[in-house]
Amino acid sequence: MYLLIAVLNNEELLDQLITGWLDMGITGATVAETTDLVQLISHNIPIFAGFRSLTSGGMIHNKTLFTAIENQETLDKAVAYLEMICSQTGKPHQGVYFIAPIKAFGRLGMAVDRMEQRNHMEKKLGKPLKEKVRKNSG
């Protein structure tokens, strides 16, 4: 099992990434709004205000995604899709990703069967999931 963490500097890619991962059966991703360190210190620590010239000037918020993926095949597909959509922009610095092994993984709360989980996800999304939602994807 693996933990895939992706930091998207380009927020416009988020919907496309999530949709692609959902189509692969990755339904358990968490998305957090994050801020680049240089942006943060250039706006909050006066001595570093000169760093603003290195950035676009405004506070840039990144989207950081965390997802547990059980098998190498799904992980490879998820990373390939991430790399593909970032390269299609034709721009540098679209973000970063890294992968770490997970030693333990468990779900909290009552156990839910796969069909009930699928129905819940489809209700949240407002659309049916593709048929090939795999049990082994986070």
C-alpha cells in the first residue's frame, strides 16, 4: 500500500485530476488548501518582503491531495495521469508529487459494504461511477 501526495500549484487542474482519479477507482483522496513557503513568508514576515519579486505578488494557494493506493498498477496509472495533465499545460512548475509506503491502513467507523459505499459516492458526485471501481484503491 502506498501514500500518494500531490501538490498542485495550478488549481485549475484539480477538477480534471479528481475526475480522472475517480474514473480509475480512486475515491478516497483528501484535498487540502496549502500555501507555498516563499509566498507565506513574503506576506507575513516584513524582512522577507523582497521575495515577492520572485513570485506573482498575490498569495498563491496550492491544492494538496493525499490518497492511499493499495496496488502498484493503480499507483502507476494515477501518477501517469497526474504527470500527463500537468505537462499538457505547457508551463513549468505545475507542482510536485511523492510516494511513501504505508505500514498500516484501517477504516474508522462502522463497516460498509462495497455497494453501499458505491451508492454513497455516486450520490455525493451526482453521477454514476464507471463500472470498474476496484476494491483495492483508496
